[in-house]
Amino acid sequence: MKKDSIIFDFQMVRATGLRYCIYKYLGAHGYFHDIPDEKYLNKLHKYFYGKEMDFANPKTFTERLQWLKVNHHDPLLTKMVDKYEVKKYVSDKKQLKINGRNCYRCAEYAVI
């Protein structure tokens, strides 16, 4: 089912409530562009998980991902999101040799 369809929106209202759809509508129309990233992500985290984020000491996987969104701005990451830019990047780096042989041996060293 397409995410832009009316049926999907009605299902989201039924499943998560009207507040989610209001946030989705406002975000799609640029109402949150003036809010700093940390504050916006903190509000979303509180809405979905019921508690505030600890940006000073992130503990859960979700908190660490949000911390990376706010604090780690690497221009290479924006290239890695676009599949055409990744192809260009990899073709420019063709001289690198990646040895893929004997990769199955890695599992022998894993601690179970």
C-alpha cells in the first residue's frame, strides 16, 4: 500500500491517533524548519517512547542514532545515501583492492 494513499492515512489515524497525522502534515509543509534538531528529535523521542532523550550520554540504539543525526555531519554520508553518487564514488575508488576470499573464516573467530 502506498504511503501517500488516503487509506494509509486513515489506518495511521486509527493505529497511532490523530496527533501523529498532525505532526506528519506539519512536518511535510515545513513548520518544523525553525526548531533546532536536538529539540525536534527530543520531542519526537518523547512522543514515541514516553521519555526524554539524553544527548549527553546516549544509552539505547535509538538514542545513539539520534545523537549521530545531530552531532556527526560528515559530507561523505550524504553521498552514501544517493545510489548514483555511491556508484560514482565506488568507480573513482576502483584502484582499491578488496579481498573477499576466505571471508567464511571470520565466523570461526566469533564468540558465541
